[in-house]
Amino acid sequence: MTKTLIALMIALTAVPNSALAADKLKGEVYCFPAKDVSKIVNNLKDVKDSRRDVVDVNINPKFLIKDGGVWPEEFYLQTEDAKIDIPVEKPSGLTPTFLENAFAYPDSDVCVADKTRADRPEDDEGLYFEMGLSPLFHNTSGRHDMAELEEGAKDGKTFYKKMIPSYARAFMPDTDYLAVKYDDRRKTGAQIFAQVGDEEVPMTPELYKEMFVISLKDLEDMDASALIVKGGAYHLQPTVSVKTMKRFGFGQEEDDET
């Protein structure tokens, strides 16, 4: 996989991660370059305020345990001659000193020691490090008018383009899909509707990694006036199609199951 595709995957998944090959194992320690973090965060600072009124990022690095397992044994930066420990708060999983240290030691590697998951594929997400790079809609009221969705889709692409190399930005696909992610990380029970006239028409989203994905174009073709989300607390994210996410190497295990 080329560096361009790696960078695009980082942007779309919001997780800096050097583990990309599904046929390899994680090992007891896995790492990624700290410079990837500082570069992306700095680039995102350049997004204009006018692009942040509907969607924005909330950079707040933390670990999520998705498999019911344990916290990492160690989280640290490895320089040529030193190891800088990064505390992980529990039960929140927050790492409040991570960004400060990643900027202070850009030539280091960010490393996670996690023996309990060493024999899993490199792309396993049982222990998930979330940076908070995904642009999310500010509005979580359950109703999103079409004008809001269309503006958010355009602005979302601006954020993603800041996360990939400048020479690849012309190839960044449109973020004309919408992903509903419930706070309880469910994989069933989505309640997503298109407001068409006085009727709430049920949508059939495509499930992908705890995200229920629908097409903005489908809503437009239905002459919908709004997207309605029910069933619990959630966040809404502009994104690319599930097909595109899979094509760029994110979620190989789903491809293997179909």
C-alpha cells in the first residue's frame, strides 16, 4: 500500500496506525511515528472558522476497549535513547499528555505494549486508540435539515483533505455519505429516517464498523427535507462510501466475510 493510501486511511479512520496488513499479527508492542500526529494536528489548525460552523473535529486522544479486555500495559514514546511514558486515565481511557509529548518529540515512535492481544491481526480493534480527527456535526438533536447536511458534507471534505499529503488532495473523494454512530457503539437497532413531506420514511443504512452509513444523494433523490435520527445519543459524521473505505484498506476483515 502506498504512502498516499496510508495517509488517506489515517484521515478517514481517525486513527494513526501503522498496522495495515491483515495477514500479520500485532505483536506484543506496535508503534507508529509521532510525526504523523503533529503534522495532521497542525494541518487541521489551518481550517477556516467558516468551515467549522456545521462540523468540526474534537481532538481528544483516548483508548477505547471494544472487546471487554484489559487496558494497555504501557503507552509511551520511544526516542533513540529514552522512553517517555504516557499515562492512561481509567476508566475514561484519556491520555491528556499525549499531544504535548508527541509535539515535543516528533522524531519518536508512539508505542503500545499489549501482550494480551499480541496474536491478533494487526488491524484488530479490540483496543482502539481514538484521536478524535473525524469531523462531526455539532447538531445532535435528532433532526438535520438538508441545507445543514449539504454544507457539512462539503466542509467535511475540507477537514479530510488537510489530513492527507498536498499532492494527493486532488484525489480526495467527496464526503457525500453520512455516518450515524451511536454513543453505545451498537451494531443493531439504528432508527434513521428521511423526512419526506409529513412522513418519516425509514432508511436502510449500511453497517460498517459501528457506523450506520447512508447516502446524501439518496436523501436528495427522495426530496427529503431532513434526516431524522432516533434511538439514543449519537454523533453524525460526513464520510466517503463504505466501498471507498474498504478499497483503501480499512476493514479488511469485513471484506473477507462478504
